[in-house]
Amino acid sequence: MWKLQKWANLCPDVVERTIMLCWGLWKYRNERRHGGVRGTGLDIVRSSLRMLDEFRLANEKPQPMRASTTMEVKWCPPQPGSYKVNVDGTVFTKRKQVGFGVVIRDSAGEVIAALSQKLARSLGALETETKAMEVGVQFALDIGIRDVTFEGDSLSVYNALKGVGEVSSTAQNIVYGLSHLVRNFRTFAFSHTKRQGNIPAHVLAQHAMGVESYVAWLEECPSCIESACAHDICT
């Protein structure tokens, strides 16, 4: 551990990843002793590191930003004639529910449609973010737009959709489904932003706690995100 800490500046995750891999080996050994299914070394590595990613995502807190750096992360409009669909998901742990927020805007930043939906299921953070993307894609199909950029603030989900990252098997099934669903669009793309560039979708995901099942807005901006959307246009 002392030697690993010396490498921490060059490899910021090396200590945490090593600890998780040791834990994964210990967990696998105990499971095998009690008749668990045999797995490969790669399975142990993937499951251990995935647990670390899920822990970070579940405990991620927005960092306070100085006024000089606030403008560095902002919502970017799509190309003229196209639309941007921002999505976010949140876990209501005590209620064993999850919430999704979707905002669809045109190149002028005007809200074309929005959705706040609640699902009575206990999902992990990564599964929730992946499901939020699925909800956003289906909502875009339902309102009939065909040239779209889908954007969320989960880097893990974005990497999985681009085929350069691993997520849990449950989330991976959703990713597979999305790869077929998006073929219904004329043009589509996936984009990643930080939380500061995804505030309206995040607010709608939180708003889902107070809705019965879901609420949708067509050709109007929900009052709870009016100021955030206006700020996006101004910046």
C-alpha cells in the first residue's frame, strides 16, 4: 500500500482499484467455498471495478464551482433542424423507487417536450441512469422527432453506449435494447455532459418523487425548470 500511494499522483485510482480487486478475490473465494458458481479472473476484475464505479456514482456530490469556472460547463444546443434530448435518473432509496427526467429542446433552446416519470423499482445508480436514457429515447420516438442527440451526465453509461465501457449485466441489457431502438431515428448521436450542463433534466428527475406515475409537457416548459432553461439559453 505504501508503494501504491507513491503512484497515486500518476494513477489517481490505483489504490482504490487495488483494494476493490483484493475484496473481489476474497468475496469470490468465500462464495466458492459455499458452493458458488465458478468464474474467471476477468469476471472478478469486471465485477469488482464495476462495484467501485457504482459506489462513486451513488455517492457523487456536485462540487462547488467558482464564478470564474461556472461558465465552462454549459448546455450546448443542437444543429438547426435537430433536437437535443437531455436525460437524468435519480434513486429514491428509502422509497425503493427511481425517478427520470427528460427535456427535449430545439436549436434555439426552446422546450419542445418534457417528462417526469417515477418507477416503483429498486435499481442501482448505473441501472437508473441507463434506464433514464431508454425513457428519453422512447419519449423522443413517441413525440415524432427524427434527428436527435441524446445527452446525459453519466460517463459510464455514455461509454457503454459508445462501446468503450462496461456496465452491469442488467444495465447492459438496456444498452443492447437501445442500440436497436435508436435505429428508428433518421440521425442520432450520444453526448456526455457534466451535471452543471444537465440541470433541467436533473430537476425533473427529482420532481418525479411527487408525481403519481408520470407527467408530460408538450410545447410548453414546466415551471420547475423555467429558470434553468432560461439560464441555458442566456449562456
